[in-house]
Amino acid sequence: MQTSFPYLIDKDQSVAKQYGAVCTPDFFGFNNKGELQYRGRLDDARMESAENRVPELINAMRLIAETGQGLKQQTPSMGCSIKWRD
């Protein structure tokens, strides 16, 4: 099953700085009021096989679409630190 949703490519890094992003990838999900409801990882696959992974971002966005709120417990993203442009 494929799900689509709007996303932002932050070429000048201004949005990442505004929201305090610390690594790549760092995902932020908002409700229809523009309120931050999810900040976390794409899924739980890490560097291992992607089989049987839990699609955390998609699940969070579905919940937010249905209820307007994200889960209370969220797992932070892990990745490379952001290389900030001047």
C-alpha cells in the first residue's frame, strides 16, 4: 500500500533551524491547525533489513489525520548530524 502526503524540501535550511532539527532525517508532522504533533523517525528499520518494519511516520500521520493529535510516546530520529550551510 502506498500513501502520499505533502512534504517540504528545505533547501535553505531555514525551516530545519526554526524547528530545531538535529539530524537527517528528522521528520515533523503537523495537524490541520499547523500544530506540531509528530517529531521522530520514518520507521524502526535502522540499518537492518526493512522487512517487517513499523512505518512510524505514516502511522503517526494517519492518527493525526483522524484525531488531530499525535502519539504521546515518540521515538526520536537517529542519523547523521546536520551540516549547516553558512
